Amino acid sequence: PPLLADGRLTVVLDPGHGGVDPGAVRGDVHEADLMLTFARELRDVLRRAGHEVVMTRDADVFVSLEARIAIAKRAGAEVFLSLHADAIAEGIARGAQIYTLAAEASSEASARLAERHDRADLLAGVDLAGQDDRVAHILMSLARTETTPRTDALAEALVRGLRAGGVRLHRRAREQAAFSVLRAPDVPSVLLEVGFMSSPGELEKLQSARWRRQAAEAIAAALADWAEEDAIRAGLRRR
């Protein structure tokens, strides 16, 4: 649906992991807890800006990828933002990354990351296979044709907004991979790696309320920019 002219959005925030799935772990710090904290803070910033915000979880509980998408659909989400702070096994990764859905991953690292994210669901006994009913597939492809450019614009706006807000970006700031959680065909959906817990400096940032506030404000500014662009584009499309 085209956005409201006043730029107010229904945003679904999806703090990654939770419950049986702690996500990345460094010492006694769990990605699931960090992202829940960040999501709550981001929710407050977005609500103050007049947006409606729904969370896929607001406690340390397991929510399946399918259930996360269903929550977005039920809420009538105009934006779906999945929040993560992964750890990598080898090498050093720093800075925020924005992921969008693609059948072909843009790099080996993104492919591995998407696999790891889906594995949590398999651990919890959720079957991600057999979703390929042909008619549903065609309908979803049609919906995606319209949504994909909006999603790409959202990802670009987030990259610009984070950069302008002084949030460090990964040298590959824009990536694509087959994340199941991004599969809602008609909702612009992105996955944001806020930072990497495997880097001590990044872990420190993620645990700093001041830094999280800066990141939340940058995301809010990016969403405002995107909403404005999207309304203009929708107007052009309808003319």
C-alpha cells in the first residue's frame, strides 16, 4: 500500500533470535538480549516521531521466522526491520550492514549468514521446506515486483541515514541473501546487522546506551526520508 501522505508508518521491529536461540554469544552477552534492548529503544524513538510500532517479540522467547512474518502481515506493516548483531568465526567484521532478500547471495559471507539464521528455526522443529505451491509462488512474484524497488530504496535510505548519523558502516554496507524472515512479498523488509559482537570495539558500542541512541535516531531519520520518497513515487505511479 502507498504510504500515508503525513509520513507516519506502521513499523514492525523484529529483534532477532530469542528463547532457545540466543543468537551470537560473547561471554555472558547474548545477541537476542542486546537486540531486544535496542528494539525497545528504537521503538520509543519511532513512537515519539509519530509512527506506530509493533514488535515481533518483547521478551526472551522463541518466535519462528514464519510467525515473525505473520505478525508483520497482521499489523499491516509498511516496513519490516529485522535487527541483528552477529559474530563471525574468522577475520574481523565492523560496521552496520543492510540486507535485502535475494535468491542469490551477494557474497559467500551473506550466504553463510542466511543459512545460520534459518538454522535456528530448524533447531526448534519448524519446517521451512514445502512452501512452493505454484499459484502462491506466482502471486508472490507479482507482489515482489512492486515491492522490490521500494525495498531497495529503503535499504539505500538506511545506508545514507546511518552514515549521516555517524554510525560506522561495514565496507560492504549493502548485501543480499535468502533470509526467510524477509519473505513477506508485499512488505518492504530489510535485515539490519547493527554491528558485530565478534569485534570487542563493536561489542562495546552495542552495549553503550549512548551509541544505541545515536543509531536509533539515524534509523528514524532514514525511515522519514524513505517515507517521503515513497509517497512521491506512489504519486507518480498513480498519475
